[in-house]
Amino acid sequence: MRIAIGNDHVALEMKKEIRAWLEEKGIEIIDVGTNSPERFNYPVSGYKVAKLVASKEVDAGVLICGTGVGISLAANKVHGIRACVCSDPYTARLSKQHNNTNIIAFGARVIGIETAKMIVEEWLNAVYEGGRHQTRIDMIAEIEQTQALAAAEDTEK
Ligand code: RB5
């Protein structure tokens, strides 16, 4: 399994710990950074991880900033991305089983490292259930598609 991981300056230490913990499990990690404590704009790493997930160069993505909010918002702008910010393992598990999330995000200022590991563990072990949930995911994809077409028409005008 290959996972892309990204963060901002606030989440650097948590990212390092999560990265090392995943590597110990034999998971291959693509770390898009930042790896500096200097102030760093989270959309940069959110976008990089989202592109790797959307292009299927990796199997999943993990994003960490102060709250997980900004970095997941950035990732969700990429076509095909379903990123969810979680502060508990239950939401993380359900987000995979029902929403087929392909990126999990959380906040280094919100949760501790053990909760973060539980969230990632539950999420990676969960399996998408499909069925009735696929109808709803298709509806989300349709909104995405309609918006992209409307934007393309606007540029043509
Ligand atoms: C950085 O100060 C902070 O805004 C960022 O880490 C994140 O929480 C944004 O959603």
C-alpha cells in the first residue's frame, strides 16, 4: 500500500510521528511536506496529496494541519477527491464505509497522537460498503461534473 501524506507547519511533528508509525507497518509513504517549521500555506500540500490520490499514484491520502479543516477544503477542490476531517475513529470508519473517502484529515491542534493513530487505523481497515451509498456518491460526483461544465462554459463566453 502507498499513502501520500501532507501537512502545514503546525502539524509537522504529528506528521513525522504518523509517517514513522505507518512506515513501521510496511506502508510506503510519499511525503509531500512541508518538512520545515517555517510558516507554510496548507493548500499547497492539500493539493499535492489530492493530485496523487486522484491520479491513483497512491492508494490513499492523509492530511494534517492545525484543525484539518483548511487542508481538507483544499483537497476537496480536486476532481474525484472525497476528503473528510475527523476528530474521532468512529467518523473515520463510517466515512470510508459509507462515503468512500479517499483522504482522511485531522488537526494537530485538536487531537493527540494516539487518537490520530486510531483514526488512521480505523479508516485504513474499513471497507467501502457500496450499494445504497453508491447512489449518493454518484450524486456528489454529478454536482462536481455539473460545476466543472458550468465553469468551462463561462470561460468560453
Ligand atoms: C494555521 O495557523 C492554521 O490556520 C492551519 O493549520 C489550519 O488549522 C487551517 O485550517
